[in-house]
Amino acid sequence: MAQGDVNLVPHIITRLDRDTSGLVLIAKHRLANSCLTNSWLIIRCKKRYLAIVGGQLTKDHDLIDAPLRRSDEGFNQIVAPDGKAAQTEYWVKQRCAEWTLVEVLLHTGRTHQIRAHFQSLGHPLLGDALYGGNQQQIQRQALHAFSLSYRDPLTNEIRQFETPLPADMATIIKQV
């Protein structure tokens, strides 16, 4: 492919909330964008997150199955019966008196899904001003997309990518 090729246009395939760190999938070319935006692929694209939520979660593993919709008062999402289906699965990785580190797998991809679901449980993410998280230890929501995998539509191979925890979240965890 020649430099300056008109088809060489980046397209964002997966997104992250503002101030969430981690991996995103970007297509460099229009053909790749076409292949990767196929709804079949998006459903099978798996993103795993690490989040630090306030307080102690009682369950080591759970599936939060609660519909979400935009709040009437602002930009935040709320759990509501008239919302769209949303499922967030989590596993506890570490606990301390003030917070719980969880690994999260999204089964749906709603706006602010992780943030809204944990807030609805009474455990907002540390640093998350919009959802009531404690901002003393971190200045953004403590949410990091550390793993992304998908089946390449051209080669049929599984592509797996991981990135380490950012310094601001790692510092919180190391303080224990």
C-alpha cells in the first residue's frame, strides 16, 4: 500500500470513555474498517478491564444484569426498567479496606456501562466524579482496558493484545 493512498484512513472500531486508559482497536484502511465493523465481529470482540471500585464487594464473582438509560438530569447513565439491556460480569482480584480491584468483562457495550453498573451497586469507581467516586487517590475513573481479543476476519486467527496497568492505578494497588 502506497503512502498517501486515499484508502489509508484510520477508523476507530472500539471506543473508551474519556479518561479511561487502555486498548482500542483501530482500522488503518477502509477495507479493514469494512471487515472489522461487521456486527458479527463486534459481538465477538472481547475487551477485559481492570477497575478499582470503592468499598468492599461481597461477591467474588457476579453478573450485573441491569438495563441502562441516560439520566434525565445529565450525561450519566442510570439503571432503569425502561433502559437498554446491559450485562457486566466481574471477578474480584484484590481487596483492601477502602476499595476492591475487579476484572470486568462486558457482555454488552452501553455508554458508561461499567461505571453506571458499579455505582448502582453502591460501589462507584475511584476517581469517577460523574458517578460519585472518591477522588482522593486518583484524578480520573480507575478504569483500564487491559485486554482486547478478536478473530481476524481475513486470517481467521485469534488476535490477543494486553497492556499493563497505568501508573496511577498501579500506585493505589501497591499501597496495600
